[in-house]
Amino acid sequence: MTGHEGKSHPDCINSSNPYHECSDYCYRKIAEAKAKLEEQASLTKPPAERTVHPACINASNPYHECTDYCFKRIADAKDRIGRDAAAGTKVGGAGPSSSREPDDLEGPSQHEQDDDEDGQKTNESDADAVNANKDADAGYPQMTEKQKKLFELRLKMNEARKANQMAMVAEKKKMEAPTESRGISKQKWLEDRKKKIGKLLDSNGLDMKKAYMLDTQEMAETKYKKWEKDPAPQGWDVFNQKTLYNAYKKRTKNIEVDMEAYNKAKEADPEFYREASSLQYGKAGKVQEENIDRMVKELQDTDAKRKAFSRRRKFHEEKDIDSINDRNEHFNKKIERAFGKYTLEIKNNLERGTALPD
């Protein structure tokens, strides 16, 4: 039965249903679909007015618009054709009628045919600039001066946007690149060592808790010596009197003392140990040159040992440099750990410029 024929719009999606009757909703949807189709059709049409140079290799493309790159290429091509024609005229000896170019290619090449070789070399750069400017102006036949400036500004904006996008992508790739730090290498070394020890334990019928049974006497002694060492001082304990005295004992432990020379100097000077009431208080005693050289050598060895000591730390390129040398950098890190949380707001205000009065 088709008792409802004629009440359904032919463009309705439910028009095949013989019992469907179109309402306002159907007509509104049909109108929206038609408007959408018209909008898509208008977008697919090529632009009516375009800035395309007729000599551009992409002029046949209805969606192409010439930029500064196109005009420069056109100018270079015209100049190259003019040079080739001038060179052929001079070599072949033909008249000017044999090397005549079309009207759109006439420019600096005609002057080059008449000038000498010296004049051609000196005026070459000026001719290129003039030719490029003429071709660039010829590429905007339908624009006013304001429209030309606006078009050039848009080109510069597009170039800046592309450059920013490329820089952002390069920075993102650099940040996502895997950097192998010391911790990762140490973890890999531990995993390899566990694999090797696991094979030895399996061959000897031992478990991982008894891995120490595979150590030799030398390895065990080295481990015990490490365990017997006192922990290194940390923080402000580095500067207390006990730590400084221990460092002094460590430096004087390997110094050789000549007891005979010491006893002779003690017998020669009755006031070897001077008191505050002595008339010779503050007077420097005689020191042998050998002892002075030995002291200088000890100081130089200590300085060289301090410079040779280094521990691998991850280097951050984006971090601000606030030190003049390695020792100053180490000191600044200690100050930052101790007082950084109290000076954070002051630093941020100085960087933003809000700490200064208006």
C-alpha cells in the first residue's frame, strides 16, 4: 500500500519508505545538506585572481601563486639566456638580428651584447638586481601598492612560521633523543654481571645468596677494606674542626721526619720552643732548602691530585651558567641546596622584573 505518496521529499534520506511523511526536521536537514554541498563546490573552484608570472614553470597550475622564489628563478633564467645569446653572437660573428630575443626577454642581455667584457663583469651584479626588481614588479599586474606590501608581508609571515615550526620540531627531536647517563650504564653492567655470576652459580650448585663463595682472597680483602672505611663527610660537616684535623693527619702521614736534624736544631737553640715572654717570639727559625722543596712538592702533588679527581655528572646545556670555575660551581651548588628554597621567590621576581618599583 502506498497511501502516503507525495508527502515525502525526493531528497530525503527516508524517501524510499512508503509510509514516511517529511516534517520540518527533514526539510531543515535537506537545506543544510544543500548549503554544505554548495560551500564545498565553491572551495574546490580555483581562485579567480592570482599573482602568477606568465613565464613561471607552474603557471599551468590553477592553484599556484608565485612568490619571491619564483620571480628570482625567472630573473636568473632570463639573465642566463641573455648571456648565452651574447656569447654566441661574439663567437659566431653574427649580426644583432640573428640573436634577437622575444619582447618579454629583452633586458640587461641587450646591453651585454654591446658592452666590452670588462664592462660586462663590473655591471653584472647591478644588472641582476635591476632585472629581478623588474620581474618582481611585473608579477603583480592586478595589485595596488598597498596590496603589494600586504602580499609581501604575508610571504614573510609564512616564511617565519615555517622557520619556527622547523626549529620547534628540531628541538623536540633533540629533547626526545635517548641520552645514556651514568645510572643507565651502571644498571646495564649489573645486569651483565648477574648473568655471568648466575652461570657460575648454576655450575657450582649455589644460589644467589651465596655468591660471595666465588670470591678469591684478594677480592674479599678489597671488599673488607671498603667496608672498613669511614663514610665521607657531607654537607657542612666538611668544614668542621674534626674533618679538617683528619685531613691534616692524612696529608702528614707520608711525610718523612729526620730525627737527627731535629735534635741538632733543638740543641743549638735553647729557645726552640718559644713562649710569649721570649724576646725572640715571632722570629722565623732557619729552615733548610731541602725541607722547603719538600713542602712545595707536597703542595703541588696535592693540587694535581685534586685536579685529577673527577666524577661523571650529567651536563645540562639549558642550565644557566653562574660560576667562573669548577670550584665556584661546586660551592654555588652547596649554597643552592641550603638556601635555594628561601631565595626562589626573589629569583623569580628578578627574572620577571616585578621586583623593581613601577
